[in-house]
Amino acid sequence: MYNYLDFEKPVADLEGKILELKKLADSGEAVDVADEIARLEKRSKDALRDIYTALTPWQKAQIARHPDRPHCMDYVHALFTDYTPLSGDRAYGEDQAVIAGFARFRGEAIAIVGQEKGNDTQSRLKRNFGMARPEGYRKAVRVMDLAERYGIPVVSLVDTAGAYPGIGAEERGQAEAIARSTSKCLSLTVPNVSVIIGEGGSGGAIAIATANRVHMLEHSIYSVISPEGAASILWRDSTRAKDAATNMKITAQDLLQLKIIDGIVSEPLGGAHRNPDAVIRATGETIESSFRELGESNQDYREQRREKFLAIGRDL
């Protein structure tokens, strides 16, 4: 059974009934219920399709935060081989919220930078729920420096509610670390591709998402601030997060229309958590095609990146 979101209750009820009938059938205590199961399965699929074809921005935010959604390390283990993580920023310490290192992607050397939220209580605490401290961004810069030195392309996998806002992080220069990481992404002389796989929150996301190609999963979100944070600032009421999400243009569809991102990776019906293998595979195809297009463009990567970001908002 899945962890159902509030708006998925009609589907949850139907799938609960299907599970009960299957248990009865397996126990041999019921008459043939195959036809009833098939009927309920069709109703469940139709209900799921109806819900997911009319999602609101707030509902998409909930899907992007779903605890069972595949996280950064799931993509790393499935898409890359010979992964070698690097630790520490050579200045203060290690940040477990940011993963960074080198691997091979379909036979070619690649540098990986990403944010990992964790998938259970212990790992989420270890990873600080994907919210990086300054040393995490400085580690990312260290890996990007190495990638540039050896001519290795960079992939970033973004999934964070935002950079960690704690006192210690601010004392160690959180804003400066984010700015330097963003600047490094912009100045890279090697190609970089970014995929927002869940939440793309604030400067914490853009610090590693400023790439030649930026893609989003279909039900991911990307915003300058969380809906709750925006509601607190605008209305002094975080419970109006739904209103903020509706007005902030945080969905992949809105951002593609605004030309802030370059493409959308389709998710299975019901979200990435219902078929992680399929969405990870689709993400791999998107990364490969993006690097192929960049390689065939014969453009200066830094200049292409500059033109891309300077063009945002010009034609609106």
C-alpha cells in the first residue's frame, strides 16, 4: 500500500477494497472475486487519472514532497556506475545533505552534485532533511572545480526545501556559500545539466541548478521560497500556503511556459513514487539527450549559459 495524500482518498478507499478482496481470494474463503477485483481496479485507475489530470499547484507541492518519492541516491545507484563520493569542503567539515563525487554515466566520466533528504527517520536526521549548510555548497564547488580541471561534465540532482537557515549556518556564511556555488555553476567551461527531482526551494536549489539545461520532473516544484514561507511573509499566515502556491507559478508546466526550465520529465500516473524505476529511467534518457544536444551545438558552454539566463523574462 502507498502513503496516500489527502486528495487521493477516493483512490485509497478503492485500493483498500481491492486489497481486502485479494486477501480473501488468497485465503480460499471466498467465491471467485476476479471480476469484482477487475472492476474495482478499473475504477481506481480512472479515479487516479481524473485526480492527476486536474492537479492544483498545492497538490503538486504535496506530491513533490511525498516521502516515498525516489531521492537523489536512488538515482545515483540506478543511473551511474563506479560512483566515488567525496567528503568535506576542506575548510570546515562534511555536510551529509549534499552528495558530491564522480562516477560513470553510460560509460563516460561524470561529476555528480545533489541533495539527499533521506528515506527514514534516521537518514533524514543525518541528511538534515536535504537542507544544506555552507560546507555542503563549498563541497559542491570543490567537486565542480575538479570537474572543470579535468574536462568532466556535471550533473546536478535537486531536491531541497531550501538551504538550512540555522544560526550556525548563517555564522559560517550561508549566503556567501550559495552565491559562490551559483557563480561556479554559471562560470563552468564544461557542460552541466540539472534535474529537479522533487522540491527546488529557493537559493538552496539554484546554487546547484544554474545549468546549461534545466529539467523538472512532471510533479516537482521550483520556487524562490516555499509556499508556507511566502504565505507567512505576504499574509502573516502560513496556513494560506495553498493560496501562495497557486499564485507563485511553482509547477513545471508554468516554468516551462515562462522559459525558466528547458523541459519536463514525465512521471507515471500517480506520481514518481508509484513507479520509481520508470521515472529514474526517463530521467537518465533526459540527461543523456541533453548532453548529446550540448555536444552537438558547438557553442561555448559558458556563453550559452549566460545567454540562457539573461533571456529569462525578456519576452514576457
